[in-house]
Amino acid sequence: MFVIWTNWICFTSQTDWSFQGGLPPLNEEDWKQEFEKYKQFPEFKRNPNREDFSLRDFKKIYLFEYTHRMYGRFIGLAFSVPLVYFVATGRIGLSSPLMRNLGLLFALGGTQGLIGWWMVKSGLKDEGNQTWNNLPKVSPYRLATHLGMAFTIFVLLLYNGLHVYASRKQVTNIINELGVARVNVPDSFRYSLYGMLGFAFSTAMMGAFVAGNEANVTFNANININANTSNKQKQH
């Protein structure tokens, strides 16, 4: 859900991004000040409908991105606070493999926030990346990096969670009670699964480039591509 939310925001709002501050505008005057700052960005300047873009419209896109940012910070707290508690109570050893994995995940989560800022910054420039209708857009490379990091964090979280769950004695006892036989997976099958995962990841990354470059607008696959190509060749 968070990944879908992020991609939606990339194409609906590019308001200012700051590490500091946690409160949105609290009164009408504050909202007007934020709106005036937004008017200095190319997303507003190049908007052909900017004359009809009201303060109410600005509040919508602002709150979309603000809620996304706060939700990201909440996820960081939901991860770090229990981690500190488990370490302080000795339930997770500082030198344990699990602690190393969780520390890596925490670092990747912080890096993801930096990548998000880096990505949004690319869409706030008055030159460089533009859409087909001359509106600014974020860098497709930075968008793909942000999406790739999200998938990486998700896979590592899933792997560590399953590893911890499978290492519990209750799971072993259940397997023994059910009489489930352990199956030795051939290396060829395992490598095939790795290849499929890599292919799925590459496909997702290509999707980020398609969206970031608005390739579907430039060359819409819903229209017969072969027919379009043939017509262009005939014209030449």
C-alpha cells in the first residue's frame, strides 16, 4: 500500500520537502503562505490550469504528500522503538545475527527517506526533466531507485520474519506432529526460483522507467503499435 501511495504522489504533487517540521499549516494564514511558496515551483508555473488552481486544490495535494511523509516516519518509529526495547531487555543480543539484520534494515529505511528527498528534489527544478505537456517530473532513475529500495526492504523484512518464525521450537514440533517430510530441493530448482525473482524485480524496475518517462503517453500500447509503426513507415 505504501509503495502504491508513493507512486501516486510522484505524479500528483511536488510540494517542498524538508527533514524538519512535523506540523502542517494550522490556520488560513499559514496555508496562504505555503501556497505562495508552492507558486514559485515549476509545477505551478507550467500548469496550464494554474489560474483555476485554488487554495483548496493546493490543500489536497499538500495533505497527500504530508500524510505520506508522516506515515513513513511512523513506520520508522514502529520499527525502532520495539527494537530498542528488545535490545535493552536482552531479548535480542547486540552481537546476534538477528541484530545485524535488523540494524541493516533500519539503515536501509533511513536511506530510503534520503532517496525520497533526492527523488522529489529532481522534480522541483525549473529545467531538466519534463513531461510531454511541459510539466516537470521527477527523474525516472531516482524514481526507480526509490522503488527498488522499497522492494529490497520488503523482501528482507519478509525473509527475516520467516527465518525467525521457522526457528521457533513450536514450528518444529508442529512439523513433527503432522509427519511432514523434509524435502531436499534440487539446486537447479532453487536457482530457477532466484532467476524468476530477478526477472520479476527487473520487470518492476522497467515499470518505474515506463511511468517516469511517461512512455505510455508517448507510445500507447493500447493502440495497435504495429499499425502505428506501419503508418509511420508509409509516411516516410
